Amino acid sequence: MTVRTVAMLTAGGLAPCLSSAVGGLIERYTEVAPDVRIIAYRNGYAGLLTGDSVEVTDEVRAEAHLLHRFGGSPIGNSRVKLTNVEDCVKRGLVQEGQDPLHVAAEQLERDGVDVLHTIGGDDTNGTAADLAAYLHQNDYELTVVGLPKTIDNDIIPIRQSLGAWTAAEQGAVFARNIIAEHTSNPRMLIVHEVMGRHCGWLAAATAREHHEWVKAQEWSGWLENDPRRWDVHGVYVPERPFDIAAEAKRLRAVMDEYDCVNLFLSEGAGVNEVVEAMEAAGEQVTRDPFGHVQIDKINPGQWFAKQFAAQLGAEKVLVQKSGYFSRSAASNDADLALIKRCTDHAVDAALRGESGVVGQDEERGDELRAVEFDRIKGGKAFDTSTAWFTELLADLGQA
């Protein structure tokens, strides 16, 4: 396959991999196909629809390695679904009566794009699949190669999403300072709300990172400088239902002994209950263009805190969210290594004309490959029977 022009875009929420993935793609093309023209659509699919693109110049290529040091996306993000016509019209991305898929296809054709790299979650790559199918039906062949970005680590059948390890590590850094607040007031309840709409992997991994940090420190044991006060006392994920009354009884004993309780909560753990309560009260539940409940509008952390506070006899309650802190970080070493493997493979696949989302395919023996778009789905559940999680719960007395 002859590739003359490659385009890339990043879309959806941020994750600690976007900047590095963009840099990695540029580096790989410069290494193996230096004559290929590269452009980037700004602000995800919004830039594609409006024709807002930038050229990757020789100067940008020479400095692409610097992008590995930063979080965020150097080319901008947005949440746009090409099949949600009403939302695209409302946002002024297309005119009334226009089909966003057709508008995007025409822009790609005008730009002479042979390969499109999409860096995002299942929604981003699902939109890419819709676009590729539309183009194919209209006799415009486009190779689309996605990279799996989500800190929730919930893309089927991808073993490990880019940026998720870093997000867990950074969430634990956030937790260290937040949990120090237990020294500010007697009988303190701290709820650390972690991102994860349907999947509890990130909350579990963040709690584990913090728990391991606590175990690794030297403590004086004097008064409040006690590892039992700084540790995690409960982890709650959507995949593991629990009895609030029973947990409140267990945690009341923790509060009575340590004068504080520290909980790690996946934001999706209480969403169904909160939504049901809001709708029963006649309140409107705000959703995004993909139909997802906007979790920041319903505050599950506050809801859980309210359920526990009175039963624990808490004098003060603090609910803090680590999401924006953790998802905006630069990639750690583990993610940098995974990103390089995936971006190298993505470029090689693109030059072969092979479409798909690059990652370790759990249904093919964890082989690193371009997974077919029709097999990509969101909402992969966290396996709560995994050894490290059951060991964590046992350490916390929550098993």
C-alpha cells in the first residue's frame, strides 16, 4: 500500500498517554517512512469536521521526543460523535441537513488522507469504525488505526489501555495528601472518589498503589503518625456489590479504633442508586453526547459519604476527586514502554494497510496486534477475583 498522507487526532477525555502517543507516532513515521506527510486535526473530530488541521513540520518531527515528558494532548481533544447529528449541528460543527460522516469523509478526501490514527477510548474508536465503514461504502478506502486510551482500562478485548498505570500511580500520589487531612479533625471520614464509570479497575489499582506506599514507609507510630490511620479502610467498585449496613458496622469499629476512615470509591459504584433516587424525585439526569450520565453532575462520592457519615459517627466528612489530577499527568515509565510498543506497531500496521485498534488482544493470547474494530467494545468489567485485588481486600479486612 502506498501511503502519502497520514492524519491523527486525539479524542474523548484526557489520559496520561496522549502527548506521548502523538510523539511516538511522529517518531516512528520519521524513522521508517520519513517522506510520508503527517497532519493533525485539532480538537479531535471537531477539527476533522471543520477542517482545522496543522502540518507536522520538520521542526516538530525533530522535537517529537519532548512530547513524552508532558500530559494532556498537544493537538487538543473534544467529545464528538459523528453519528450524533443533532449534537454536531447544535455545536456548529455541521450545518442543518448535513451528515457529519459525509462532511468528515469529504474533508479527509480534500486532505488526501490515506491513514487516520485515532487515539481514544471505545467511543473514539467506535466513531472511527463508523467513519471507515461509511468511506468504504462510498468507494474511498481509508486505513484507520486506533490506539486504546482510557484510564478505566475497560476496553474489550484490550489487556492494558494506555495511560491507566500512570493514572493509578498519580491517584495514589493525590491520596497521600488528601488522607493527611485525617489529622485535621477527630472522627474524620475521607472519601477518595476515583474515575471509573462502569469499571472499578482504576479505583482498585489506585487503592493498591496507596496501600503499597503505606507498607513501604517507616512510621514512628506516635499518635497520628500511624500506618493504620493512613491506610485504605475500604474499596468500592461497581463489580462488587456490598451491604451498606454491614459495611457501616465494620467501618464504625475502624472509626472508633483509629479516629478516621479512608475510603476509595469508583465513581460508578453508586451511579445506578443515585440516578434512581434523582429520577424518583423528578430531577433531570444530565447526559453527554454519547448518552452517558455526566457523573460530575450527580456526585456519587457525596451520596456515599452521606450514607456512611451518620452511621460512623463522623464529625467531619471530606470528599475529594482525583480524576483531573491523575488523567492529566505525563506517562510513567511503564506506560512509556507500552506506548512505544503500540505506536511502533500502529505505524507498521498502517503502512501495511491494516486497520484496527492496537493493543494486547486478550482473546488471542495477549498478542500485540491491530484488533478488528467490530470486536472493540467498552464497559469491560474489572475481575474482582484477580489475585492482587483479593489480597488487598484481605489486608484491609474487607474480604
